[in-house]
Amino acid sequence: MHSTPVTGSAARSTPAGGAGPATAAPVLEIEELSVRFATPDGEIPAVNAFSLAIRPGECVGVVGESGAGKSQSFLAVMGLLASNAKVEGRARFEGRELLGRPADELNQVRGSRLAMIFQDPMTSLTPHMRVGDQIAESLLRHTSISPAQARARALALLNRVHVTDAERRLDQYPHELSGGMRQRVMIAVALACDPVMLIADEPTTALDVTIQAQILQLLAELKRDQGMAMVLVTHDLGVVAGIADRVAVMYGGRLVELGSVRQVLKAPRHPYTQALLRSMPRVDEPADAPLLTIQGQPPNPRRLPPGCAFHPRCSFAQETCRHERPPLVELGASRLACHFPVPAPATPPAEVTP
Amino acid sequence: MMRYALRRILGVFPTLFIIITLSFFVIRLAPGGPFDEEQALPPEIKANLEAAYGLDRPLTEQYLRYLSGLVRGDFGPSFKFKDFSVTELIAQGLPISLLLGLSAVALALLVGIPLGTLAALRQNSPTDYGIMGVAVLGIALPSFVTGPLFALVFGLYLRWLPVAGWETGQLRYLVLPVVTLALPVIAYIARLTRGSLLEVLRTNFVRTARAKGLPERQVILKHALRPALLPVVSYLGPATAFVITGSLVVETVFGLPGSGRYLVQGAINRDYTLVMGMIVVYGSLTLTLNLVADLIYGWLDPRVRYD
Ligand SMILES: Nc1ncnc2c1ncn2[C@@H]1O[C@H](COP(=O)(O)OP(=O)(O)OP(=O)(O)O)[C@@H](O)[C@H]1O
Ligand code: SF4
Ligand SMILES: [Mg+2]
């Protein structure tokens, strides 16, 4: 098998299929990002040498189990990490380096060109501020419109995210809204200044199933209509299938597989991705087909197994896996970090064929 | 908010009523009475005196009479300060005590909150350690130590301020007493503010505010500080009680003619009406400040207005 180790600079090339012109420069280019947390009992490596480039208008799903480093990677990009975090690497947004920059510099980008929404809508809005003011605040910060115009725009945004009875909601407090409504408000806040990119960190995890579907539909609609680039962090490969163009799979703080949705979901090459897929219910299989869970626990970042972090749980593992960490290599348009990948199907999925 | 406020205001009266009733009967449980002197009075004179003040009546009748007097704003005559009514005695001392107590609470808020905020924003810096170190001292040292110390340093030694005493209209006499009384409260409020602000700064909504690209100042002042002050506001009730008891000590140390001494003297002398008067006044004061604290709480946190 021919493979090239991916280094920082190589990560910039080889766009895979998806939205946006394949040749356009990435909106966000993360290179060799690492995040470590200093704690009283030693450092926790939460993210290791993570590289990912997101092109204008495309949606990249980032999946992985709890603790895989998904949130910390993107909080690092936003400059929102906890104070005990140490960051290394580069993250260029529209050509501008974000990592390690002071807050007032980041503040020119955050909330205007680059927005983020979070997992828990119940606690992510300021409890003592009216919803309308929380949306208007972003506008007043980043544009030079009047408070009255900001209010009008807040109203339009609430309508845009399909909040019913928007006029009245403007003057309500967050606790007067349901979880789904609050997440819509969060999205309205994020959209306020027409960002070119939205990072959505498990935007539906805390919501019940019907509401989840509605929020995802809204995100899909926004992506389509506004041509916004999007990162969708989730546990759930099913969520990714509906919206994303590409999927990045993380394990133990590292990127282990990256490819088009089609390739990753139909023909995963990494044993972990395969196991993830097998652990989720499928519409194209009988409802009573046995659901497999991935054996073992997600790794504790404090004590990552040596070699391939997945080896204690991997059914493909061999001796090498225990000692040597598999490098991330390019396979056509995809990337993979595994010594003994799942064999590719005889006829590879269409997009991956060059 | 109006309904919430109204409910809270109405809630004060039953509480006050319970305080009055309980105190009225509990005071009578103490052995001795107002006319038990060192040299016992001849029984018939004592009986006459008791009859004159209605003390020979059944306790429930006395209680009802006291209540009906209260409703008319009459605290009754003092048993010991023979020529004064309780109202007159309280009217003499209360303004000074009120000025002392309220200034102390106000000073504590005005100084404690900014200090706590500063310490939180500079967490684990020398500024933080300095403020918190002084706060520990402020809480640990009792006013009967800090009071004379301040009098010594700023009064006798530096001669900036009067050592003790009182002249009407001369606010200089209040400075040291107010600072002495406020010091532990400042310290406590600074610690409360620091701890709670640090906690709020880790919440999701502060992260959202930062993700909006708001300047840090705005994040703190508009998003974080208000919820961070909730514990401080809750502490205002206990703080008032603390200041009231503390003012007894401070008034004595600095020789202020406040009303605190009446509570002590009244209790020693079994001057029932005077003690009751003080309890009613201080009780109402504490309840009022608790009420104010509740209303501020409701304003700070819209969630408590609806329950
Ligand atoms: N302030 C911190 N101090 C120490 N460790 C931290 C801190 N913040 C996060 N971590 C650790 O970093 C690791 C990666 O966390 P991260 O939030 O990125 O996981 P995730 O992939 O988003 O998982 P989830 O699906 O549960 O959100 C976790 O093990 C977490 O415990
Ligand atoms: S490197 Fe080895 S242990 Fe890791 S996923 Fe591949 S086969 Fe499994
Ligand atoms: Mg997460």
C-alpha cells in the first residue's frame, strides 16, 4: 500500500469532494494543534497533532466518543479554553492566525466572521438578559447600527431560525423558553453578523429527539442558504450523514480518519470508525438486528495506551499496534491512521475515485 | 416583579408579629422583674408600682394591651428611665445607630464588591493574595480589638480623627466606628464576591458572551457580575444582623450615644418595655433590609420572580 505521512504542510492539500470550489483556500486551517491541560497530578494531553482544513461553504462533521478532544480542539480555535490549557500549533482563519493571540484581537473575529454554538442551550444564555438584547449585543459590538436597528435585526433573526411568536420572545428571558427554542436563539446569536463559519459543538445532544431533528434541519437549511462553512461536532454518525460533506473521526485526542461522508459511512477504513458505525442503529437494516457496542471504555487522556490508542479495543490489533503509533497517512482524498486498516471495498465509492 | 414585591412586603408582617409575641413572653420567663432592686422595696410599694404599670394583670391581658399600644405607635413608658417614654429614648439614640449601621453596610458593599471582583480577575496574583490575606484578618479580628487599635493609630497617634465621642452633625466622629464595624463585613463580602465571580466566569453563558467577541469588561460587567452578586445579596440579611450586634460593641468602644446601650441596659434592668421597643425596632430593621435584599435578588435574577 502506498502511503504518505501527513506533516503540517501536507495537510493543506488534497481537498475531497463536497461543497465549495475544491481549489478555494480553506476558511479555517488547523495545523498540528495540541491542547494540554495542566492539573495538580500532571498534564492531560487532550488534543494531539490535530490538523484539519475546512473550505468555504463545506460542512465537516467531527465525531468521536466522549473525551476524544472534539470540543477542546475547537474551543482552542476560538480562544475559549480553560485557563489551565496550553496550546500549540496553528489555526489560520481567513489567513489570520488565531492561536495564542490576545483576546482583543480574537474579538474582531469571534462572533462576527467566526461563530460558535454549544451543547447545552439551557445554560448557554445569560439568565438575566432578555433574549432580544443578547442577540442585539453581537450586532452592536461588531457593526455600527443603532440599537433600534439591532432590535429589528434581532427580530428578523429569530424569524430566520423559526422561533414562533418572535416579537414577544425578544423581551423574554431565557428561562421562559424551551430547550429547543433556546438553541434556536443561540443559533440566532451566532448568525447575527453573517459569519463565514459556524462551529456547532453537539448542538442537539441535550435536546429530545424530535427537537434534535428540527435543529439539524435548521442547520442544514442555513448551510444551504447562507453558504456558511460549518463544523458539526457530534457523537452521532447518523447526524453527520444528513448534513456533512466530510467526516473527521477523532480518537484519544487524534484525528484517525478523514474522508467524504460517503466513503467514511459506506466504507470506513479505520477499525474504530467501523465499530462506531456498527454501534449505531441503521435504517437499512431490520430494526431487530443486534446493535453492537464498542467493547471497552473510551481511553482516559491521562493514560493513553501506547502505540495505537485504540489497540485495547481493536479486533484488528496486532503486536505492532501496541508499540508503534500509526502515522496519519493520505489515501487519495482521505486520511487514515491505522497499521491494519479495514480492506477497501472492491468498487470504491464514487467520490473517492480520482 | 410587582406581584413578587407585594408578596414579599406582605410577608414581613406575620414574621414581625411572631417576633413580637415570642419576645414578649420569653422576656417574662427571665427571673426577677423591673422593681426588684438591690434593697428590696416594701411589698406594698412594689405592688403599687406594678399596678401603676399594669404588671399585676394577667400576662395575656398585658400582651393585648401592649399590642394595641404598638398599633398606635406607642411603645409604652420605660420602667427605669422614669421620666421618659420608650419612644423618646429610642428617638434619641436610634438616628446615630442607624447612621452608623447603614453607613457600615453601604461602605462594606462599596468596598467589598470591587475588592472581590479585582481579586477574582487577578486570580492567584499578588493582588489576589494581598486582598484575601487582609480579608482573613478582617474576619478574624473582633471589633473590640480593631476598634481600640484604630482609635490608637488614627486618633491618638496620627491625630487624623477624634478618638471617641460624639458631637451632633460632626461626621468625623463616625469615621472610625463605621470603618471598625464595616471591616469584617467588607472582608466577608470581598471573599463572597471573589468566589462567586470565579464560579460564574466558568459558566457556559460567560463562554457564550466571550464567543460573541465582547470585550472582557463587558463580559464581566454585563454578563458575569450580576449573577455573581446573588450570594452577596443573600448575605445582606445576616450582615444586617451582624452589624446590629456589632454596633453594640462599637458604640461602647467609641462612646457613641446610640441606642445599642438601651438593649443591654434594658435587659439587665428587666425594663420590659424598653427591651421590647428595641426588639421591635431592630426586628423591623432587619426584616426591612432582608426585604430589600430579596427585592434586589429578584431584580438580579429574573427566575426567582416566578415561582
Ligand atoms: N480544564 C480542563 N482541565 C483538565 N482537563 C480537561 C479540561 N477541559 C477538558 N479536559 C479534558 O480534555 C479531554 C478532552 O475533552 P473534550 O471536551 O474535547 O472531549 P469531547 O470530545 O468534546 O467529548 P464530549 O463528547 O464528552 O463533549 C477530556 O478528557 C477532558 O476531561
Ligand atoms: S493501528 Fe492497529 S490497533 Fe489501531 S486501529 Fe489500526 S489495527 Fe487497530
Ligand atoms: Mg464536547
